Amino acid sequence: MIQINIKANIYQTLKGLKASLKRFPVTIITSVVLVILLIALEESRSYWQKEELENLTQIIMVIALGLPLFTSMKFFLEKKGKYNGIFQIILFALVGIFLLLYYFFLLKDFKTVSISRYIGMSVFLYVTFLYIPRLGRREDYEYYIIKIFSSFLMTLIYSFVLFAGISLILFSVSKLFSVNIEGKIYYYAFVIIAGLFSVPYFLAKIPLISSKFSDEKYSKGLKILLLYIVIPLILIYTLILYVYFGKIVLTQQWPIGLVSNLVLWYTTLSIGVIFLIYPLKVDNNWAKYFINWFPKIILPILIMMFVSMGIRVRAYGITENRYYVLVLGIWVSAIMLYFIFAKEKRNIIIPVTFSVIVLNSIFGPLSGFSVSKYSQNRRFVHILEKNNMIEDGNIVKSQESISADDRAEISSILDYFEDNHSLEDIKYLPSGFAMGDMDEVLGFSYVKKASDGRGEYLYYSSYENEGAIDVKDYDYFMDSNSLYRKSLEIEGIRAEYDINSFAFSLVRNGKVMYTKDLNEYGRTIYENNKNTEGKSIDPAEMTFTDENDDFKIKYIIRSLSGKLEGDPAKFHLQNMEINILLKIK
């Protein structure tokens, strides 16, 4: 009996894969192409240049957009009825042209704007994929989505089991027969399973356009999970937020950004829960009460969230991250109001409106990029005008001393444009302006702004801190790890390194022959690299030599971290990894 069931299951799986290929041939061909290109990318890493690898990665990313796009086009054709082959070819060709245009004009690099837009486009296409088949139908949408997600979960489980099995086989062969199986073979197995099995298997589980779910029974497991586990947790979290916001009102101490994100993701999850339990509203009072009352209960928390966000925006302007939080917050609030006031609800409006705001966030004059650049430019111009630094449409150096706060604000705005857009996007700056021109153009050097009253952590490292070290002209090599909480004996000399004070000493017969406070080098690196925190630094800038009558010493600092504290802010060294070369004269 078990053997018969296994054969039947294998037969049904193969039959489903065949039906999937027949229904979604272009999507599956796209998936196969992705598998080939991903393997080619991995094989090319050892001999291709960085630029060639990046170009192939961009091609793969764009082709990946074709998975939801071609599938949605197939749904569109199924909804509209049968079309002749020429029309279908033209439609899919137009999709191909769109992908080509996206590659050449919208994914030219891997900077913030390109990657954010790509992520947004992916989200838009996958959300669109979820509702296109059911547009125009007023019933059963929740059951359709549950079917889609249960199919996706089943695909993940099957794929994981298949990958685990193949990985175990490869591992066993390598150990039992002493066969060298490279790690990338496991990666290839993962890619092949994902592209050649997971995608077709999932597509085979997608209901037909004509499918109806009026007789579908709600999953008992999902019902218990949502009604008696997830909803109580949401209500407990809601109570915690009410207590927390009550504390804010009493103390008048507003949070620093984190709370907005916590509220936002929790309310977004709550919308998903309301959506999924909506079919239970008629027969289950617990579901009915939650759907009717939770959107009303959550409104005061959303209002407090917007107040908190408003304080941040007023102080620092809008950036892409704040824009996305703000727009998502507006959408969540609108959906909650929809649940409260709409008499006849069609929950397909949830993914439809979400896809619209995602698309608006990445394209056009109201996109996160456009709004953020406009907001930060306004901040920049306002500070310049306040300090009388604009004259005849050009920037001039202020005749008066600019406050530390204003210098830090201007520096952070320049940082934002350099990291996310281009310095050319900033009003009034001369053409070709670079961060190193700040003193000449603005009259002051770069100022690192502390993130809050508790100070700011900084980290620096050398980009050549691995590999061979030139020890010519020196007798001994040691590092901070070998000196951790212990000393080293060298020709009767004891080398000591205090990890708390960052002092390196050489002692002979109880007499200190040499000592150096390495805090000095830490402060030097900070002063010379204020604008490169978190980025790799030229090793020459992190290498120092010192000597006296007895010793010559070279310090090669691999990395260091510290904290800016006080007013004015001072750099306090907290950790240092260092190689030490010693010559005894």
C-alpha cells in the first residue's frame, strides 16, 4: 500500500510539473535561464574582472523580474480569454523589451537608488501576481491567497527535503570515498532545485482562473494559530504600546525613531491577520470582535506614531527610509479606516493599494528619491541662508563663526547625497565639488555628527590587513592578540601591552626601557579620516614608527574602534588590533 501511494504521489507530482510547463512555459524557461546564469556567474568568479561579474549580476537580477512578470501576463491572458499565438508573442515580447530597458536605464549600478528601486519593483510585481487572477471577482479572495501561501509553504518543505537529501548524499560520497567535492557543488544543487523543481512545482499548485472556493473548508491548524495564538499576542503587544505611549505623554520624552518601526510592522502584520481571518467573521465571534474593534483600538497608537515621526522629520528632514516608513504608515492608517467605515468590504483592495504605493515610491516626482532630495536640499539651503552663505546664487564663506551644530548638519547632508545620490544634486554647490573641497567652498572641514546624546561609535580598518607583512629591518614580530593579558620575553626584554590603557612597554630587569601610549595613534587616525568612518583606509595611514636609543618599533594598526563623546566631541579609543615589529639596537 505504501509503495502504491509513493508511486501515485510521484506520478501526481510529475503530472503537475508537466501541466505547469504547459501553462507557464515562458516563466519556466526564464527560471531555467536563471539557473544557467547563476552557475555561470559562480564559475566565472576566478577569472572574470569585477566589472564583468557586476554586469552578469545585473543581467541575472533583471531576468529574475521576469518570473512574476511573465506569470502575471499569463494570468492576464487567461482572464481575457483565448488569444491567437501572434498576440501572445507580441505581449511577451513587450515584456522582454521592458526588461531590456530596465537593465540599460534603471539598473546601471549597485548604488542605493538602483537597489532600492529594484527591491521596490520586485515587491510590486510579486504583490501584483497575487491579485491579478482575482480582479473583478468579489468572493473567495482570502481563500485564494491562503491556497497560494499554503502551496508556497509546501514547495519550501519539499525543496528543503530534496536539498537536504542531495547534500547528505554528496557529503557521504566525499567522506566515504575520499572524493573532493567543492562547496560550490552544494550551491549548484540548491540553485538547480530552486529553479528546476521549486518554481515549476509551485506554479503547478496555482489555482486556475476559473477556480471557485465557495466549498473550501478553512484550515483548522491555521484557524487555531491565528485566533488563539497570534491574536492574543497582538493584543498583549497593543497593551504594552498603550502603556509605553502613556509613559511618553507623562514624561514628555519622545523616542528616537525605533518605536515608529515597531508600531508600523506590528500594524502591518495585524492587517494581514485581519485579512486571513475575514472568512471566519460570520461563524466565529472572536474573529468578528477582533475585526470590528482592533482597527479602532489601534488608531490612537498610529496617531502617536505619526507625532513621533513628525518630530524626526522636522529635525532632520526626509530621507528614503523615513519616506518609506511615513508612506507605509499612511497606507496602514488608510486600511484601518477602510475596515472601520466601509460597509461592503472587498479585501482585494489591500494588495492593490499596497502595490500602487510601492510603485509610486520608486518612480515619479513623488518617489522616495525625489522627495528625499527635495527635503534635504531645503535643509541645506535653510542652513546656508541662516548663516548668510548665499550671495547672487552662489555659496560664499560665512563672515561669522558657524555653530558646531550647523557644521555637523551640513556635513551630514553632504554625506547623505554622496552615499545615496550625487553631490551634483545639491543646490548652489559648484560643479565638480568633492567632500575634500568643504574647507575651500564652505569655510570649514567635515564634522562628524553624533547620532544621539550617548555618543557615536566609530570603526576604522586597513584594506590590506591580511596577507604577508614586510618585516625587513626588524628582529621580532608580535601582535595585540599574542600580548593579550600576558607578556612576551625577548632577549631578556619583557614586552607588555595594556588593553585598557593601550600602552605598549618594553621592560628590562624591572626597568621600563620604552613605553608608548597608542591612544595618540588612534586619535591621529580619527582626525585624518573623519569622513571615512566605516570604510577601509590606506595601510600607510595606519602605520607608525617610533624609536629611542634602544629600540626601533613599527606599529601596523589593523583596525580600531572608539566613541565620540563630550562637547566638543572627543575620540575615545576602545579597541585596537595591531601588529608590532621590533628591532633591538
